Amino acid sequence: RRFCECFNCLSHSGFNRRSRQLLQLIYQIRQEMNKKVDLNGQFLIIDSFPVPVCQPIRNYRAKIFRGYANIGYKATKKIYFYGFKVHAIVSDDGSILNTI
């Protein structure tokens, strides 16, 4: 909400609507940038990491992203989280090639 207040002409809900509309544009920009990355002779790094939406104590009560987010397990820290798990492929020069 504080970020939305920087734009005096937008309400909180108006800001959220506009930011959701930008997701498709960002996806298209990333696809075009990926076409320009040369993959010959490079290493690709594959990694995954959780993006928690709330604290673990609220996993079962959280209403945000209901139907989209899941409860997952982070084996390295032996904790459960409510949110998303990102799988990313990155080239050795730091270009993000794909995320799921």
C-alpha cells in the first residue's frame, strides 16, 4: 500500500489491476530476450526455491492466493511453507531463460 501511495492518482485496487495487466507484457519481453541469448557452449544452471506468501504458522488459515498457492516443504531447512515454488533456468552469464 505504501508503494501505491507514491502514485497519487491511483487507488490501491487500481494499482493492482494495472500491475496484473503488465504480467503478460513482461512475459512477452522475457520471451523476446531469450531468443537473443546464445546457448552454444554455455552452462545452464537449474535451481528451485520457495516463495512463501505468509508465515508457517498461518499456512492453513491463509486466504490469499487460495486455489493457486500450495503448502510445500523445504527439505534443506526442514520447514513447510505456503506459497509457490519457482524453478528457474539461468545461463552462466546471468540471463533468466525460463521459470515455472
